[in-house]
Amino acid sequence: MAERREFGDGPLGRAANTIYWYLVVELLLVLTSLPGLVVLALLDRSAGNAPFVVLCLLPLGPAASAGLFALRERATADALTPATFFWRGYRLNWADVLRVWTPALAVLGLLGFSLANLRAAGVPGWYAPGLLVIGAGLLLWTVNALVIVSFFGFRARDSARLAAYYLAARPLVTLGNLSLLVLAGGVIALTTEVLFGLVAAVWLALVLRNAGPLMADVEKRFVAGDRAADTPE
């Protein structure tokens, strides 16, 4: 006799489970980021508000890390419990995430403030491209660092060094992250931050998929044999 299929094993069941997982992760992303996002929506888009923007974006780091954690567990989870994995990832990683997320936001806020006030400061216009390149590099580093601290227990300084190392060591991952950042910026510029927020879980899933080679290399080289190796010089 043919084996009896469990409920949810069919194509429609698997699709429904996937949609449910993403919806729950998306709702939790919004919930954990909501205080900062509400204040951010009320702020004027002026250079003087850059410090307040940084403060409003602080909750996004731990939330994004928890989202990455929950999305990775979807493939191997025995039960349909995305909220459990989200809160586990949040509890485990929020402090480590803030150690890399906070300085990155502070520097990005400073760069944004500088770009907005170049003319008033009488700085040559060619400074702007340089600041944009620095900002793009910092964003790429932040994505790498967010992935690393979400899944590995390195010290903050080692995670920071690894994030910088893999910008060059895995150029295809870096290029993929750049494409995803451009996509996010395009969605926000052409629509609103609210629309991007509604698809943030899907965007994080793309980040996670793109980071696969980076994560595999970290596991192979730096956590193989249940011991952490030295980080690259």
C-alpha cells in the first residue's frame, strides 16, 4: 500500500506553510521596529534630524537579525513555529548586533549630514562622490556583519574584521548585496518606506540566500571542528 501522506506535505500545503512563515516573520519585524518607524515617519527629511534618524533605526538591527535567524530555520524546522525562532534569534543576538549596528548607523548618519551640508560648509563638490563610496562600502560591510553576528558567536571585533575581509574574499556575495541594497533604495525612492517594510521579510530572505557562500566559508574555516580559528589579519 502507498504510504499515507501527512497533512501539509502536498504542494499547496508547502506553499501555505511558506506563506505563513513569511507573514509571521514580517509581522514580528514590524512589531519590533514599530516605535522607531513611527517616530521616523513623523520627522522632517532635514539634515538636522540625522541624529534622530539614527536613534529611530536602532531597533531595526536586532529585528533584522532575528528575521534572518527565523528564515534560516524554516528549511529544517519540524514544526510551524516561526515566532519561536524569531524570538530565540532576537534573545540570542540583540546585544551582539547592536555592537556592530550602532557604530555603523552613527557613521552613516554623519556621512548623510555631511553630504547634506557640503554647500553650506564650502567644501569642494568632488567630496560628495568620495563620501558616497564610503557610505556604500559601509552599508555592504554592515550587511556582512549582520549576517555573521546572527549565526556565529564571535567577539564583536572579530565579526567586524570578518565582515570587512569577506567584502573582497567573496566578491560575488558583495556584488549581490550591492544589488539588493540598490533594489531596496529604489523601492523606497520610487514608493515609500512603508511599502519596503511590507516586503522586508522577502528582502531578508534574498540577503540570506546571497550570503550562503560566505556563511559556508566561515563555518569551514573558522568554526570547523567546534573550535573558532583565528580571524584573518
